[in-house]
Amino acid sequence: MSAPRKVLLDTNVWLDAFDGMRPGSASACELMDRCVATGVDLLYAVASAKEVFYLVSATLKRRVRSEGRDVTEADARAIASYASACIDTMAEVGVAVGADESDVWLARRLRRVHADFEDCLVLAAAERAGADLLVTNDEGLLLHAPVAALSVVDALALLGRPDGM
């Protein structure tokens, strides 16, 4: 496989990048940095923005509660601000791939191959955008993707070191 020019990142890769406590965080950040540094276009399904906002917020609220505290109004504002900043970052380093009825149609057909409808919408976005590569850490999606798909670690290996080493 030649070096990709357009890479669509699955929602879980964005979440890894924005949550330093997730095991794949460092690798996801490295992949994003390497893509930006080498001129690879980063893409994301428009639905991923909603998912990132919701899941980042929910995770941070859960962490507050796990400390035995209630989520205060100030906590909620700070969490919403951080979740918004994550979406801003997605828009700054990547391009949203829109969706319409044809994507829903394709995602419904893709459910024959992969049962998770949200993943099928990501696959439809990869198709719509003409992505060279889908990057995901979802093992099931890697097994069933009808498009070229790699894990973050494998995508980093494919891209090689930015200094050529």
C-alpha cells in the first residue's frame, strides 16, 4: 500500500487523542501530528463530531462523580468548554465529511457486513470522501471494513517516520 493522501479517522481515534487517560492516546496524537506534518488530509464523519462532544462530556462527568463529587454548574461549563474545544480541533486539523440520504442508504446496506450502524456511517463517509485509508482501533470494524483500514499503530508504521528514518 502506498502512502495515503486522505485518511479518515474513526471516532475512537479522535477520542483517544482528546483523552490522555485512554490507552491509545499517545499513538493517536502521534498519528494526527504526523499526518498534519506530512500533508496527509485528515477527515472525519460529520456524525463523529456529535459523538466526540457527547462522549468527551460524559467521560469527564463520570470522572468527577468517581471522585465522589456532584457535577457542579462550574464543572459542567468547563466540561462543555473542553468538549467544544475538541470539536474546534477536529475542524482545525481535519475536514468533516458530510452525509445525506445516500450515506444512510449505504450504511444500511453495509450492516450486512458490519452490524454497528454508527460504524457503517463512518464507512459511508470514507466512501463518500474517497479516503485512501480508514484508521480505527475497533477490532470488529478492522475485520469487516470493505475499505482499506488499519489500526493507529499500523497506520503509523505505514506512514513511517516524518524524518525519513
